[in-house]
Amino acid sequence: MTARGSLAFDEFGRPFVILKDEGSQKRLTGIEAHKSHILAAKAVAGILRTSLGPKGLDKMMVSSDGDITITNDGATILDQMDIDHEIAKLMVQLSKSQDDEIGDGTTGVVVLAGALLEHAEQLLDRGIHPIRVADGYELAAKVAVERLDAIADSYPVDLNNVEPLIQTAMTTLSSKIVNRCGRQMAEIAVDAILAVADLERKDVDFELIKVEGKDGGKLEDTMLVKGVIVDKDFSHPQMPKVRSCSNSR
């Protein structure tokens, strides 16, 4: 016998402990449960809020193994965080979905979701049913999409003039750590996309683009290789080194 439970045995003689229900435990229901979930989601959004935009701050995270990661990318920050709350995990999945589908806006989508939930909490305090709040957000999303379609401009892709694409890529890199080499990185990104893009289908297979990182060097040493990189170490220091090759297959 223990203070928190009792010891029992099954039909095979194996012991197991039956825990007693603690009197202080209680289950949240109704509006209190909704507010608890909203609070968890707002906590995640609050962590990323300071990393949003060109003036956003970087976060330094240390893993259990001692590895240090410095970034302001929302998907990377959430992936490194140890989150147990189920609703907070939904915010992580939201950021990952945004990263997989769009490739950008991982921080903004979480901050926006947190702001919507914050206003939803105010509506709940006024006695509005959660289903009505959700229906209202769906109607607002339709209105927002219609407005965006109305004010959107179309920029056709011209292979003879890639400057608009480069300028667009530079705006997405303005809040990244590579912004000091924004022009170079944007040109590399545009060249890589156009090399594998199917312009007729308006589709890009990102699996055909790989990023290989090497220790040492500078950001300015980044280059685009239109081919296959075989990353192998020399088995002997006297092996000949080929600096450049042509017509190789």
C-alpha cells in the first residue's frame, strides 16, 4: 500500500499499482477549456511575434545535446521547441504546412493565428458561441480572399527579363540571416527555379533542387551548380585533385 495508490496482482502474479484519483484534480469543460486552449496557442504565437518582419530578432536555441541554433525562421524555431500541449502542437503543424506549401510566411501565419484566437477569446467573453465565431471567421476569410483577388496584380514570367523575379526573391530574404548577400542569393534562387521549372504547367519540383552546406568559407562563396555534386573525401592525401572538368559525363 502506498499513499497515492494500492498494490495489486493479476492472475499471473504480476504486480501493478492502482493509483487513487487526486481530489485536487479537475477537468476543464466549456468556456474554460476553450480559454485554456487559446492561452496555449497565444503563448506559442507570442514567442514568434518578436521574430516577425525585417526588424525581427533571432532566437538562440540550445538542444539537449548542446547544439546551438540561431534563426528567426518560424518553422525552425517551432521544430526545435519541446511542446507537449496538443493545441500548441497544432500551431507547429500550421507552420510546417505553410513551409511545405508556400516555403515562406512560417512566422506570420502563426502570429496571425494567435491574433485571431485572441479576438475570439474576447467574443467568447461576450457570450458568443464558439461555432458562431468559427463561422464568422470563415466568412471573413472568403471576403479577404475576394479582396486580394481584386487588388492583385499579374506579373508574367519573362525569361528574357528576370529582374522582377529577383526583386521578389530579395523581399523574401530581407528578414533572413543571408540578407547582406540578398542580391546574390536571390539571383541563385531564381536561376535554380528557372532551371527546373515547368513553365507550361506552372509547376516547380523542389525535389530537383538540393542545398549542400560546407564548413568554412563565406556567404559570398555560395554558388549554383547545374549538375550533380559528388561529395566524397580523399582516401589518400596524394590523390590528384581535379579543379575543373568539361564535357564530363
